[in-house]
Amino acid sequence: MSSITVVCIALLGILLFLLGANVTRNRALRGGGNQLPSDPTDRLLIAVRAHGNAAEYIPTMIVLLLVCSALSDSWVIDVLAVAAVFVRYVHAFGMLRSASLATHGPLRDVGAMGTYLVGVALGVTAIVTI
């Protein structure tokens, strides 16, 4: 496995834990108030969903990167690893910058679409490198 892929896997893991820490920070700032908000403009809800979304996609991307790296040492895996980091960080930044979860912005949309494309590309790469 290349060092580029290892660093990218680490960066994805770091992002997931930082987003989790951000949820904890927002809960602490809230104090004894409502810890289960439903208002799409609530900063805690936005933090929870940014973390939740990352938790839905990052582990699968990491597993696919590990599988692809085990099957091939192609530079394509490194490109997909860098792309995975880019799209997940863009998506997280787009969500956390959003004033409301009810609206989409370009960063959030690019991150989401990129996540789908990179995820599918990783899955196809794993299949064709068997």
C-alpha cells in the first residue's frame, strides 16, 4: 500500500473524529437545553448531520481503499484516495458552513456527488482488479 493511500485513510479517520468532537462541543455549548433538535437551522443538528453523514460514507471508503490497495499497487488507487479525502472534506465544510440543512450549497453538492462517484469508482476498481 502506498504512503499516499495510508495518509489519505488517516485523514479520513481524522475528519470523522473531528466531526464527532464538534458534535460534543456543540452539545456542551447547548448545556442543559434540547439535545435532540429538529430545526434545520440549529447548529447542533447541523453538526450531528455532518458527523452522521461522514460516519455513513467514510468507513466504507476506507474499506474499499484497503481492498483496492491489497489487490493492486496502481497509481489509480492513490488518485481515488486523494479524491475521497477531497470530496469528504468539501462535503463536511459545505455542511458546517450551511445556514440551514433545508438548503443545498455548491460545496455540499460537489462533496455529495463526488462521494458517490469516488465510492462507485472504488467499488468498480475492487471488482476489476480481482
